[in-house]
Amino acid sequence: MQTTATLSPCPLLIGGEWINPNIATTPVFNPSTGELIANCPVGGKVEVDAAVEAAADAFPAWAQTPAIERARIFFRYRQLIEANFDRLCVAVSREHGKTLAEARGSVYRGLENIEYACGIPSLLMGDTLEIARGVDCETSHQPLGVCVGITPFNFPIMVPLWMFPVAIACGNTYVLKPSEKVPLGAVMLAELLIEAGLPKGVFNLVHGGRESVEALLTHPKVKAISFVGSTPIAKYIYETGTKHGKRVQANGGAKNYIVIMPDADVPKTVEALATAAFGCAGERCMAGSTALTVGVAAERLLPSLVEAAKNIRVGPTDRKNQPDMGPVITAQHRDRVVELVSKGEQEGAKIICDGRGVKVPDAPKGFYVGATIVDQVAAEMTIAREEVFGPVLNVMRMDDLDHAIELANKSSFGNGAAIFTNSGFAAREFRYRVKAGMVGINVGVPATMAMFPFTGWDESFYGDLHIQGREGVQFFTQQKVVSTRWFGGNAADVWRK
């Protein structure tokens, strides 16, 4: 194991104070090089209790702070994120392994959510109506209390920014528990929140694994939980959180299908499909992991796609000369991706672009898998059923659009689906019939912007109100309805005098 001379600090933030607890830690690696860059404290019930209590104590004053004043803090926060943009991108690349271009894209998408939170005075406006003579009715959106975010390794800054800006702008206080694999970006986000002037205790940061998660899911003062991760964990988070009386939005995994019609524009489709399948080393829930080629589409597409995949340069992302694709998150995850590809080959699939065993001479201890394309995949194969979460594209041959939609709709997941075609009829059939929350027409990664909800379906999401957009505002608030009636008579006469 390689170790940097100085490890990055990884403190907790509780009640506005940075804490370095004397507890067990777990290693944080730079996946590009395999070097140890930090030790993340493995907190538990004690640390979670302290953070939640601090958030609960800060809630009354923060909830009573006018929405306009809360928004002003996020205007300042946005400026600070922009001023530190390059530093944040380097941090994402260092602890996760994204290329700097991918890191910039992810941080910018997070920035958009801060901008959305800045509009909270308008987003929280209620409705009013005179419902009878002399009787008025109005609604207002009230904050819930202490909210929690449990975030994954694949987007260390973007996913937390999907959650806490809107939650806090709505008047809630917050406890963030990032993945123990990538805790350093969350520390930077917290530092900038303090600099923006957020009052002590409104935002708290804890680290750890299962014990910390369990403590958050069951704490009586936690009112709402946001989660992004794998489907089995998302289901557990939802069931446990709701069992303990909490609101939960739990985003799970995916198996996103991209249908390629015979009339698709080949160069544009190859470019989009390579980005969808191999961007971020395939480690995203919106990755286009399976291409359903209809009719002669495979013969038209695959030669160019294989050539494009073979030309993807893999390497360390902490160098001036940037690669096209970085590593996966850990050595264990690399081995799992390779194992699934090998299993597909054993079950009869054909590897037409093989990224297993890729060599990176200037980073021999990094966690690398090259772009891989697995052709002639059948629905019953392991690689077709399981989420690989790596730079691997399955290719399945379909007779027609009906069969492609039928296969896609058999999936237990429902995050995203896309079609590449020049036919308006095919596009319309697909958009209405495919079972997925986010659909792309000649768009390989139909991930939504901050003002729209991230609408996974089926086993890709557990809950009722999604992350982002107006659904996010609804999730972090509860409506109060006030009916008002004032009587006339003597009181009215006194007023007129």
C-alpha cells in the first residue's frame, strides 16, 4: 500500500465545531494510484446522537428565519462554490477517480441545485382563496425538523448537493453522512457552508458505516431521510426509516436500456453510447449499460462502437495529461466487474472489446478496468440481470421495437431508458410504452436538471416524493392550511371610527 506523506484530515462537524474523535478509522484511497490519502473515522451511535441533538437544538431558530434570509446564505454559498470550483473538482478526481472533465460536470450539476435553492422564497409560496363570504383559506409550507442525507461514493459532491441545499433552504436542519470511501468532498462542502454564514448546528457532518446509518434511521428526532445507493440498501433504508415514522426518498440501482433502431445516426449514436456506457467508468445509476440493437442496427453500429471503445485512454486522473476514463473506486470493485464479465463469457456471451487486465504503466497500483463490450448477451445471463456498475456495455439483439420494449419492461429497475432513431413514430411509441422514470430520445443519459425531479421507478426508487425539483420541496416540507373568518358588527364599527 502506498501512502502520501501527509494524510488529509477527515473531521466530523457537530454543532458548528470540528471534531477529530479518537475512534476506529477506515482507509480512503486515491483509486488512480492506490495510495492512502486519508483515514475516515468510523462513527456510531454516540457521534450520530450528538449531531442529531445539535441539529434539533438549532431547528427552532432556523425554522423561524425568513425564507429570504435563508436564500441569501445560499446566494453566498453559490459564490463560494464557484470561487472554489477548481479545488472541488480536483478533490473529486483525487478521492473518486473521475477525470477532471467528469468532475467539473458533476460539481456544476451540484451548483445548479444550489441555484434552485436560492429561489426558495418563490418555491415556498402558498395558495389563498376566499372559500365563502367572509372566509379565507390559505396554505403554507412548514419545515419538518432534522433531515438526513446518506450519500454514495460515485458523486462525492453532486449527490449531497441534490439534498441539503433545498432541505436547509426550506427551514430544516441537516445531518449528512457521506460514503466512507469519499468523505473529503463533504468536508469541503461543510467548510464553505460555514464560510457562507450558516448558523451553528444547522448543518452537521458525521462519518461511518452501517452503525452510523442504523443510528440515523432509528433516531426519534430525525424526521426525513434521503438516500442514494444500491437497490438492496435503498429498500432496507426505506423499510427501516418508514417503520420508525420517517419520510424516506431512497434511490436505488438501475439497468438502463438504450434501444438502437436501424435508422439511427451512427456517428452520433456511437458518441452518445460510448459516453453513456463508459463515462465516469460506468459508475453511475444513469449509465447506459445495455444496448438493444434492433434488426440490422448491430451490424451498422458495432464496428464503429468497438473502435471508439478501444481508443478510450485509461489512466490516472491526477496528471496534467488527462485520460479519457479513470479507475473504478476500489480494487474489490474492479475484481467484481471483471468477474461479471468473465461470467458472461462463460455463459455464452462474446467479448468484442475486452478491458480486463488493462495495463497502466505509470499507475500500476490503480484500480483500472478498460472499456468493455459484451455482445450476444441473453436475458437469462448473470451479466444481463445484475448491475455491473463499471465500464461494461451489454449488447442484446432484438427483432423489432416491440420486442425491445418488452424486454426493457421486464426489468425490475426503472431509472432511465433511451432510444436512438430518426423515426418520430418509433420515438413516440417508445416514450409512452417504456417503463422508466427518465426517458431519452437521442439522448444517452437522460438525467434531469435541478428543477425537475429525478424520477426513478420500480426498484430504482423507494418512496413517494423524489429528489430535486418541486417534489424535493414537497418532501422537505409539510403543508399547513389556515381557514380565517372575521365577524362584523360592533368590531367593524370601532374600526371605522
